[in-house]
Amino acid sequence: MNRSIALVVLAAAAFGSAGCVTHETRPQAQIKAIQASQEIPQDQLLDVAVKLFDDNVPKDEKTLEKEHIFPEVRKAEARYFPMQIRNTLEGTGHWGQVRVVPADAAALDVQVSGKIMESTGQLLRIDMTVVDATGRLWFKREYQQTADTRSYKDQSGQPRDPFQNLYSTFANDLLAYRQQMQVADLETIRRVSELRFAQDLAPYAFESYLTQDKKKATYQVVRLPADDDPLLVRMDRIRERDYALIDTVNEHYSLFAENMSEPYTNWRRYSYAELEAEDEAKRSALTRKLLGAAAIVGGLVVGSEANTYAGQAAATGAIFGGAYAIKSGFDKGAEVKMHSDSLKQLGESFQAEVQPMVVEVEGRTLQLKGTAEEQYHEWRRLLKELYENETGVPVQTPAAAPPAAPAAPNSGG
């Protein structure tokens, strides 16, 4: 029986020590976004709108603590990640204007949206969806990457983002889809984008140019306005004003991300270290509890069979030793709680360093936080008023559709 007990203890020790192995993180091969090798014709360049991400913050406090989610950090990330996607796409030369926009902004040629599924210093998971102005779904998939820890060791002023591989992979996937499309498809997307903007601003003046399949949520061009249509000319001018506002907003999103970069990099670096320490504490706690339980069981069995005082003493010692090992395991559990609290403090510190920005646009205050979408709604309302004042065409009452030229052969949706 003593031999069997010894085997049990050795097995428990082997299992526990296996859990204590820390995995070395090897440097990751850097994935780079594919660069354009030649200039792309202007009429084939698609503009890209990267919408503010869904921060996906649970309301349950226990879930927040368990998943190491700090609401203010996550809200900041919902602005930070779109800027990283935007910068990566813009740097390739494959696209027109790439802008970060409020979640419900007017349709641009290509619309990118994301939902943060998990974000720590160790791992980033984001659900990405891409559709174009015609309503065509390009793709929807999850992107996941473990942190490239070289970024945490880089003390230079501009370390590479630890999750840059994720952004570059997405950029390459987006390019691969676009390269499958015909020139006529690209032209149709641009035309539908233009007409959807006009239809949204003045539906009764432009509703007859597009048809929508509500079941598929797709759009098709029915007919085209004349190139010199005065209503369309004014609409194009108003659209330029809308672009100017979005560009101004982008400048402040960019400044927000720039100011956020250093404290956020530090937060992720410390978050990574804390999570590693927490994982190690959990493994150590499990090991001690397993060995302690095995020692107690072994001590009880040996004590029940021992016929000598020395045997009884050895059994008692094993039981007390096992109890102490279990206690130390629970002490390690308290250490895990300490690391979780440390992460929470880091999040609160980050929240204090990164504050929302406020910008004055056209005499109106635009706050780049929860009210950014409300401010964009107000801006769109003013644009509708501006269009009505300039054209004399009411945007809220039916108006006769202007004469239109037949649609071009290659303008089908």
C-alpha cells in the first residue's frame, strides 16, 4: 500500500509541476500590409469609412471582473482600434479617403465595422464586418492575435503596436476582396454611394433613382440624374461640406489616438505582466492544493495501517504538511485577487490619463465620446436645412423628381 501511496503522490506532483511550466513567447513574424505597386485610377479608388467599434462592455459587474474589462478603457479602445485600421489602410495606397466615422454616419463606398470580443495585454479578438454602399457583404470574420511582446520591450518613442499583425491581416483581406471585383462594380459602388447620400438628405427629390431590396438590404441604380442637374450639383457641394466635417472629426480622433498611445502602451505592457503573474499564481495554487490533498490522503491511509509509533508520526506529519500545502494554495488564490485588483487600478489610472476631447465645429460643440453620434445627427439635420434653404425644395414633403438621363449600361447593382 505504501508503494501505491507513493505513486499517487508522485503522480500528483508530476501533474502539478507540469502546470507550473511557463511558456516562453517567441517573437512573431511581422505581417505587413501589401503596398500598391502602381497608381490606381481615381475613378477606381473606393473611399472607406471605418466606424467606431462596438465596445461590447457587459453590464454585469462579475463578468467585468472575471474578463478583466475596464469600461473606460474599452470605450477608449473603441476609438483607438478604428484609427489603427484607418492608418494601416491609408498607408497602402490602395484606397481613396479612409475616414473614421460615427457608427451611424452616412454611407460611404466601403463601410468597416467591428465589435471588440476580447482585449487585454495578452490577446486581441475583434469581429469585423465589411459591406459596400450597394449593401453587398464583402466578408464577416473574427480576427485574433496574441501580443507580440517585442513591442513591450521596445523603449523607443514609436514602438510597433503589439497587435499590428491583426490590422495588417485585415487590410490584406480587404484588398484581396476588392481585387476580385470588376471596374464596373467599383463604378457602381461609387455611384450608389453618391445617390444614397443624396437620398438620405432629400429623399423626395432623389428616391426614384435607387431601388432597395429590403429583404437583402441591397441597393440598385434605377436611373441616373443628368450630369448638369442643378439639384445634384448642389448636393455634391453639400457632400463636400459633410466630408470637411468628417475630416475635422478625424483630425481629433487622430489626436485622441496619439495622446492615448503612450499611456495605453504602458497599460497593455503592465496588463500583460499582471495577467502572466496571475496565471502563474493560479498554476502555483493548483499545484499546492493537489500535492496537499495527496499528502493528506496518503497520511490517512498510512496511519490506518501503521503498527509503530514512527509510522503514526510519519502519517501525522504528512497530514499536517498536506494541510499546510492546501492553505498555501489558498494563500496563492489571495495573490490572484491581488493581481486582479492591480489590473483594476491600472485601468482606473489609464482612465484618468485619457479623457474625451471636445471640438468646435460650425459653432457647435462636438464631444468625441457618447454624444459624438448625437452631434453628428445634429450636423446632418443642419445639412438638410442648408439644402432646403439653397434649393427651395422641402426635404420633408414630397417633391417631383427631376428629369433624369437613362442609366449607363455598367451601372447595375
